[in-house]
Amino acid sequence: MNSIKAVSYPVHFQDKGYKELSNLISTNNYSTIFILVDENTFDLCYPKFIPNLETDKRIEVIEIDSGEINKNLETCIGVWNAITELGGDRKSLVITLGGGVITDLGGFVASCFKRGIDFVNIPTTLLSMVDASVGGKTGVDLGVLKNQIGLFANPEMVIVDTEYLTTVSEREIKSGTAEIIKYGITYDTKLFNEIKNNKGLNVNDLIFRSIEIKNEVVLQDPKEQNLRKILNFGHTLGHAIESFYLESEDKENLTHGEAIAIGMVCESFMSSKLLGFPSEKVREVKDVILSIYNRTILLKEDFAAIMDLLKHDKKNVNGQVNFVLLNDYEDHKIDCKVPEELIIESMEFYNK
Ligand code: NAD
């Protein structure tokens, strides 16, 4: 598979990635290589990765606890302390080996350490391959508020090796599928139809096409002034729902993709009411999503808390919640204001 040239870094696939990584390390003469993992990627991915790393540099592994709940500043401080105690300097390289939590947090940690050291992303979940590891957004949550602290920073390269997916649970594969559906709805109807018809899907092709789309969008609008906002489709309400489940001790957390999938159904409904997005397409989006994910009934008594979390979305300006909605597939409108009653109606529509 050919590499994809992103903004200022390449995305390499399979073995080629490891060769390029070895070249990068020898060319830049890094002092130490820090590999950031969680306990799952240490057990399942590190043994696959390490034989591919050809270097005589010092290697240190830093492990954090897995899960969104640990994507916070406290964990970053722990990693910064570990890098410092292990003698990290400005010529250190961080390799993030994990899902979106590791690539988001690791990229942020590297970009802030001594005002920025190099990092390489090696995503190990479907979601992080198709979305989180590409595009230059790094950061962590503040309490349960998603991605409130962070910055744009590009890795030196991204290496996508689908071998890592062999140990990813079906639930996490479905989580990544939500972001591929998002690309289909907002940017590539052919891709959406392929998922809808679920025939002869090849995971390598899906990943390659998803990264191509993300890259095309980010290249045109790296700082999310306009087009890039389409990548937030389903995420405005989706993030509030994800946060709500994170903070509710009596409820099982949703995966990122499960929450975004609910968000896409609701935001399709809002689009039909406000922009005339065809109602048969709302139905289609809902059907595709409910064919992949079990319905999570959103309880009426939880609506107020979800609405409250929505008010903290990063895209809000002057306290106004800004949605990206659809006129049609592949045709979006940014900065849409949605009346509170319609947001609630959209959650009731999803529940039905
Ligand atoms: P994750 O990193 O929490 O991974 C999910 C689970 O899979 C974890 O328990 C992890 O330990 C485990 N895991 C990882 N690789 C594995 C493997 N190969 N085999 C077995 N288990 C493995 O979450 P995720 O779903 O990968 O990513 C979600 C995060 O990505 C969210 O924080 C979201 O906000 C972020 N995100 C960021 C962007 C961006 O542009 N930066 C885009 C989309 C999502």
C-alpha cells in the first residue's frame, strides 16, 4: 500500500512504516526512545512492535492505565515525571503505541515537554487508525469534559499496521466503524453505501480510504475554520452523551464510537427539521446505526444532565452550542444553532 502524505508528515502502512521509523531514528540521532502504552497495548501490541524496532538507542517503556477516564492532566503529569526521571531531553522521541487515548495523550505530552519533542503515532485500534492518530489534534479531558485541554501538533509519522487489530474486541472494532460511517455520510456517499450494503468490505481498503478522506479535509482546513468541522458531525451531542456516561457511576461507559453513533442519528434528525435533510436519509442513517450498535435507551430523567454537558462543548461560542448539520449527504452547514426542544426531540427520536 502506498504511503499517504499528510500535512507535514507521512502515514505509512504495514512493514514500510517500520523501515521508515528506523530511518527517522538514525537520521535524527534521538537520545532516548520513550514508548507510551497502556496495560493492554503493552501485553498485546508491544511484543509485536518491538522486533520491528531497529535501533541501538536506549528504549524506555512508560505504561499508563487504559481508558478514557485516564485521559487527563494527572496522567500527563505522571508521564512527564517519568520522562524526566528517566533522563528525557529535547532529543527524546515519544512513540505512542495504543488507541486514541494513548495517541491523543501521548501527542499532547510530547508537544508540551520542554516546549515540544518529536513523536510518532502507532495506532492499535480501528478508531485510532482511521481517525485519532491522524490530523494533528492532541489533548486530554478536563474532568468528564472531552478534549478541553490540548493543542494541534503533528507527529513525525504515523504507522498503520493492521496486525494490531487481531486482538481488538468486536465492541472496539464497532467503535471505530462509527468514524468510518461519519466519513461516508459527510464526505463519501459511496463509502456509506458500501457500509450500508455490508458486502465485500475489506478492512485495509476502509482504513486507507478513511485516512485519505481525513487527510483531504485536514489539508484544506487544518485549524478547523470550516470544512474540518464536518468531522464533528455526530460529535457535539455524542461527546455530551459520552461524558454523561463517563460521569454516571451506575451506568456502563459507552465507547467513543457508540456515543458518536447515537449523536449521528440525533444530528441527522435535527438536520431534517432545520435544513430539510431528507427524512428517508434520516431513516437510513438510523437503520444502519441500529444494525451495528445495540440501542442505548437515553432516559428522560437524564436529558437535563446531557443538555448541561452540551453547554461545555469546545465549539461553543458565547455560550451558544454550535452543531454541524447536513443539507444532504456530502453537503453540510456549520455553526447551526439548535433549539433545546429539538435536541430533546432528537434523543426521543433515537429512542423510538
Ligand atoms: P482507547 O485508546 O481507550 O482504546 C480502547 C480500548 O482498546 C482500550 O482498553 C485499549 O487498551 C484497548 N486496546 C488498544 N489497542 C488494542 C489492541 N490492539 N488489542 C486489544 N486491545 C487494545 O480508545 P479508542 O477507541 O482507540 O480512541 C478513543 C479516543 O480517541 C477518545 O479519547 C477520542 O476522544 C479520541 N479521538 C481523537 C481524535 C483526534 O482527532 N485526535 C479523533 C477521534 C477520536
